[in-house]
Amino acid sequence: MVPAGCARRLVSILNRALEDCAEQRRKLDHSLNQCQALLGDWKIHVPESPKLEVSTKSEGENEPAAKELEELELLTRALEKVLRVRKSVLETPLQTVGAAEGEKTSDKKPAAKASITEQVPVSKESIPKTIKVTSLSKKPVTSKKASAYVLKAPYRTDLDVKRSHRKAPAQQSSRIPRVAVKGSTKGTSSQQAKTNVPVMGRKVIYAAAGSQQACGSPRSPLCKEQSFAFGDSTNHENSGAANLQLANPEKNSPGSLAESLVTQNPMAGDIPEWSPTPQTCTLWEKRSLLKLPPLYRKTYSRNSRLWETCCLCQTSAAAAATRNHFVERIQTTFCPSTPTISPAEIEEEINVLHDAYSLLSHRFKAENTGHTTWQSEYECLLTLEGLQTTVSQCLNKLQQLRRAAESQGRLQACCIGDAGCPSADCTPFRGQQCGNMSVLAVPLLYYSSLQELRDITALKLQVAMLCQKINIQKAARSEAWQHEDQPGLAGHDN
Amino acid sequence: MQRRAGGRAGPLPAAIGALCRALPLGSRPAPDTFRLAKFDRPQASPELWRLLYSLLKQIHEGGCTKSDTIDTQIRFVKSVLRYHGYGRPEFYQLPSDGSVGSRELLLAFSWLLHRINLLEQLLSVNRVKIRDETSLCTCGDNLLKSWKGMTELAPEHGLKNEVDIRYLQWLNGRLRFQWRSLHVDYQEQCKLLYKIHVYTNGSHMDQTVGHFSVTETDLIRQPDNYKQLMQLLESETSRLEAFLEWKQLEPVYWQWMETVLDTMAEDVFTCSAQDICSKKTTLANAPLCYCSADNIVEEIDQLTKDLVILGDGLCDVVTCKKSEWHEKIKGRERELLDEKEFSEAIGKIHKAVELKLSELKYQCAHKKNKMHGPCRLVFKDKHPASKMGFGRSRAKEALMNVSASELINELRMKEARLEKELKQLQEECRHKLTEVADGMDSVICIPPMKR
């Protein structure tokens, strides 16, 4: 059995270590959750109008609802016009999905052109959504025509198609119950959509799509379309409400978004039925499309430029002179018994000497290798002599520091008594963190592979763990050998 | 005050205003406080104490965690100033209810501004966290920080009089398990971080980085959650601007501080300065519970021991080599090269060694800054087709930028060193144990299994 006295210290050390570990794990858990959420499925935002209002408020825009409805009207009319155009196009014979790819482009183009001319500049996200709603609730058009989208070669279709296929059924069931919009007449749905807009947003869209589901085949081109449109939201030729939906949470640039939305709307009208679009997507899918919000970009660049300037900012000579003059003057008023080296400086010097020690021993080891020529032998000899002198210089400095530390300690000792400081609730501080060359600049750590990152993390953890083990070992040793003479003492932590 | 500044409401209010605006949002004093403090008006004292406390707390983690009373705050501030070597006795004699002494506080504040680069420290400590940061060293590691200051440990409640050694072993085992889980978690995080970096590569407008950080990606995903972040960024930007402004107007402030000293000198004219400073007892009033000198001395002793061992080792090798060299020289004297050539060669060697040694001496005497402190983690594809180049990296920072391979090497060396030290300690322990065991009659000591 370990006596309570020495056990107490060891137990508290170990408990403290466990607490620190637990805290680190908690922080790590939190960040892991965040990262996993980012890499997992991103829920498409269903920005109900309250949300929209908030976001627009933050952007400083506060348009009255009347204007919104007005624009809504205009857009709806534009869509109706386009639908009529589409109807005529639909007379042409259907083709297979695959072959339709070529046609997709051609089919889309006239409609696209039509839509572009009818673009209404919108600045609110809600409007595009309503457009989507209205457009989606068109009566089913044949699948092949529906898939009149521009395909972008680089995008992988299969993966996305599979994804949407998987997602679609799931989404449908969840969305449909919440939707009021049903049926296939554009008129009614647009009416409903209008009224529903403030509340339902995209939910309506999805539901409408789901309720009108015809056959499975349209889904694939649609889904393909989605991902493509998604891939290129800035390209106005690309249609697809999916683009709207999926792109919305990522791009807070309502202007470009709205434009693309408008062009897409007529296209969306072509869609026979709006197959339930996947309401989630992943970072991988949108990886090169992401853009930071413009407000953030602006602030960030301003911020980093300022940091740069501050780093390079030097104290002017005049300022330095006046400052030093003041400091000298005030230092003359210091109590003479103040030790010349402050505790902060002592600690700093000790750190420097720690580093010096490791440097010197490293060099020592390096020099101990065999030498061939007499020149290198001589060089080695001289270097070692130099190391010796440096070591003795360090030792002298250490002695100085020790004397200073002792005098500080004496000063402390006579104050502890009368100050009556409650050391129980004070945690001693060890001083500032280690610093960079310039406090303001943060260096960049470049890594180029996962393995490097892993190595760094593992090594840092290993170093910290070893330090902790050493401390525990030292504590155990000091505790154990206090009771060296006590018989019957079992072995201690090794 | 304005008159002193030169006849117009000019540089001084601007300087003080800039100074106040460069301070963190929660700790900003009213500029008028400074003026009041110059004339030692008591109403400025509580605010200045609060200011000092909150600023110093941000820089020095530690201090009182439990109570926030004026008394403990004042003690914290005093001990920090003591730690940095502030020696004005009047300051330490200020009462702990915080009612008087605004001028002293003003002086202390200005001294700190200079001494520890207060503004720069605050800016760096309060940096908004939008980047993926890590640290190049383990100095700031929480797991290590707590060790250095542990002198008196709070007694463990519920600890019986004796503790079974197995309890300690169990705790130790738990700790090992925690480390392993931490390792696993960290590796997982690496993987995720890497993915995010690679996926978002090429999308960032800042070319030196090229990819988004976790926060930025989350900002895209959920912009509504980050309104506060935007506000913080804005406030940081304005603080940086104020800092630059302050740098321009600094001389004015320091000149004004001298007038504060003058004012004080006038007021104190009657009191005898000698009475105030009575050596030990005066400074002894400074509460030093926050910095302990015992640990320092212990550390110094340990380091001295190590250096002495190193020095002895060096000494041995040097004497050995010297004698070898002399013999060699003697042996060679006959078949030696031309005297001149020889001395030339010797001279060259001397020069080279001197160069090496002077560099070494410099490194030994100065703070090693390269591999310390926080850093920003950036993924840089080594692929030549990568559109990001190093061209745009800023000159000053480029000096400090570290590559992962450098850091890995450094860490490996550190690891090896620490392992050696640990093994040494363990060996020592084992050795002593065997000694003890040998000394015990009819006792067989079975050491634990070596893992």
C-alpha cells in the first residue's frame, strides 16, 4: 500500500492528466462532428421567408413584399409564354434518353433564348423559388423532351444518377405530405405556388415534382441535368431547377443565382414531371463550385491586407525615441531593490538555454563520427573546443539566472506570509506562450499529402505523451525515494 | 490637455482614441479615463483596474478562476506586473478596494504597452479563428502547461489514508487508453481535414492558401450560423486599422505620458521619496502567489546538471583528441608539407570553424523562433500542374513558412530525445528497485512484464 501522502500527489497528477485528455477529446469530438457534417450530405436549405428576411437584412436589403409579388407576376407570365413555346416543340417524336442528349442542347436553346430575353432581374432568393414552383407544376411532358439539358462532358453522370435515384424515393415520401400543391394544371399550381411561396419555398417544388411522377426514365436525364446544372450555375444555358435548389445554400450571390434561375425556369417547364430531386448533396459533388459569400470575401481580403500591413509596420524612430525616454524615466522611479532580471526574463532565458543544450548535444554527437583526413580531424577538434566554451558560457548564464531566481524567491517568501494569499483558488501562470518572430504574423505550414499530416499529428501527440510520462515518472521517483527506507514498500509505477 | 497638444484638438485625442479602439471590444476604456487618470482622479481607478485585469487575463491564462472580486483581480494584476519586473513601489501599495491610484495605473498601463507589446499580443490572442490552425510546437499544449506550475496540489477528496498501488496502476492504464483514443481521433480528424482541403482546392480567392478551411466551408454550408463570425471579423478589421493609426500617433502619446510624470513629480513634491521605498518590505507587499520561483530553481538545477554532464563529456573527448592530434603532428613533422602550406591550411580551417561556432553561439543565445507558436495549416499539392505557386507569398512570411517535412524531422528528433530521457529515468528506477530488493531478505522481487 502506498502511503496517503505520496499517493495523493501521484493520484492528483494522474487525475489531472486524465481530465486534460478528456477535455482534448471533447474538443476533438466537436471538430470531428463538424468535419463529418461537412463531408456528409449537405441538407439543402429550405429557406423559409423568415430566414430569407434575415439573410437579406444582413445584406442590407429590405425590399417590400409588394415588389416581390410584382416580379413574381412578371416571371409567371414569362414562364407561361415559354410553356406555350415548349408545347409546340413537344410535338416532335420522342427519342431514347441517351440519344436525347444531343437534342437536349438543341431543344433547350430556343427555350433558353426565350427565357433570357424575359429575364427579370431579381434580387431575392424567394422569387426564383416561386418561379421554380410554378414551372415545376407543369403538366407532364414527355421524358425525352424534358431532358433537354446541356450536358457537360467532364461531369460524371452515372454516379450522380445513382445518387438521385437513391435519394428520390426517400425524398418523395417525406415531402409530399407537407405540400399543398398537387395536380398538374399550371394555373392552379402557380396560384397556389404564389401563395405558398412565402412559406413553403422549395418544399413545394419537391412535392410537386413528386406528385406528378410519371415514369422512371425521365428521372435519369433530370438527375443528370441536376448535377450538370449544379456544376455550372454561372452558365445560363444550363437549366435545371436543381441548380437553383442545390446551389442556393452555397452561393449567396443572389444576382447571378437569380439570373440563372430565371433562364432555367422555362427549361423546368419542359420537364415532364419533376422527379424528386435529391435534397442533399455532398461536398465532393460541388467541390469546385463552391464560392464564399461575397461579403465574407470582401471582409477577408480587407482583413488579410490589414494583417500584412500590421506585420510590416515598424515603430517609427521618433516613436521609439519618445517611448524609450519615458520608460527610462519611469524606471528611475523603480525601487532599487528590484532585481534586474524579472521572472519573465528568467523563464525566457531558461527556454533559450534548454534549446541551446539540445543543440549543443546534437552537435556533439554529430562531431563524434570518424574522420578520415587530418584536416577534418583538426576541424573536429576545434569545433569540439568551441562547443566546450559555449557550454561553459551557458553554465555561467545559468548561475546568474539561479541567483536572480533565488532573490525573487526570497522576495516572494516574505510576502506570502502577510499577504495571506489563498493559493487554493489561484492557478499559477507560467507566462506567455512561445512566440513567433513577429507576434502578429502566423506562418503557414505546408503539407502535401495525407501521410504528412498524419505523421505530424502522431508525432506531436507522441511528444506530448512522452513529456507527460516523464513528468509522471519524475513525480513517482521523488515520491518513492522519500520512503526508500521503509520496508514492505511495493514496487511503484514504472 | 488639448492645449498641450499644440493648440488644436488634434493628435493627442486622436492618439488616445486610436489606442482605445485598438483594444479588444470587451475591454475598451473611455478615452476620458486617461485624462482623469493624469490628474489622479479617483473615479478613473476602478475602470483602469478592470481594464488591466481583463487585458492581462487574455494574455496570461491563469489567475483566479473562482472569484472575480476586486480584491483578487487587483492581486492578479499586481502579480503579473511583478512577473514582468515592474518596480514602482507606489503601485504595489495601492489599496485592494480599487478606489484610488488612477495615475499609478496609467503609468503601469503605459509601461506594459511598451514592455510586453501589449497591443500586438492582444491582437494576436484575439485573432478570429477562420483558418485551420495548429501549432508548430507543443509548448502551449495544455497537457504540459499544467505540470509546470504544480506545487501545492489540492488534496483529493475521498482518498483513504492509504492507496493501493493497483489504483495507481489502474489510473495509469486509463491514461494510456485515453492517449490511444486521442490518437485514433486525431488520425480521423487528419483524414477529414485532408479531404476538405483537397475537395475545396482551387476555390479560395486567397492564392497563397488555395482551399477553404473548415470554418469557411461551414460558412458556405450554413451561412446563417456565422453572423457572429462576420461581426467579429469586422471588429477585428477596425481594430487593425486603429492599431495602424496608433502607430502613426504614438510619439504624441509618449510625450503626454512624460507630462503625466511631471505632474506627478509636482504633486509628490512634498513627500519624501525615500520614505516610500523601504527596500524589501515595500515590494514584499506584492502578492506573488501567481508565480512560483521554486520550480524555476529546480529547472535551473536540472539544466545545470545536464550541461555539466555534457561539458564533462566534451572535455574528455577533447583531451583525447588533442593528444591524438599532437602525436599525429609529431609523427608528421618529418614528412610534413611545406610549412607555409600547412599553416595556410590550418588558417582556413580556423576560419571555417569560427564561422560555424559564431552561428552556433548566436543560436544558443537567442530565442529559437522558427519552429514555435501557432501556424496555419495549408495544403499544397506538390503536383507541378498546380496553379498555385509560391510566387505570391509575401516575403516576410515566406521566411517563416514551414514545410511539413521540416516539422516532421524536428519532431522526430524531439521524440528520440524524450524517449531516451524516459528510458533513462525508468532504468534508474529499476536499478534502485533491484538494489532495494536485494537488500531485503527472503523477498523475491518480480518486476512487471516488459511490454
